[in-house]
Amino acid sequence: MAKKNQTIDNKSAAELGEEANKLKKELFDLRFKNSTKSLSDTMALRRTRRQIARVLTAAKQKSATP
């Protein structure tokens, strides 16, 4: 679990915001592909949602910490 969060911990709150936006766009594309039945790896939806949650949690923690 620590390996997934290593790259997140090294980024600033602004960089995390940009990362969250990028992941949200990726999630939109995955959902679109899934609805058109062209997505072969449906687990990617779940992984992307979880990564968004990790990034937003880290961003909130960094903004709350002075």
C-alpha cells in the first residue's frame, strides 16, 4: 500500500489537484468505453476511482496541515 502512496506524498496540493483532474478525465473515458462495450479491463474503473480517492485525501490532508 505504501508504494501506491509514495508518488502522492511527494507532490504539493496544487499538483495533486492537477492529478485528480487528469484521473477524472481518465475515468470519464473509461466509463464511455465501458458503455460502448469496448473496454476489455473493467477493473480499470475501480482502480481509477480508488486512485482519485487517494489523491483527493492526500490533497485535503496537505491543505489542512499548516
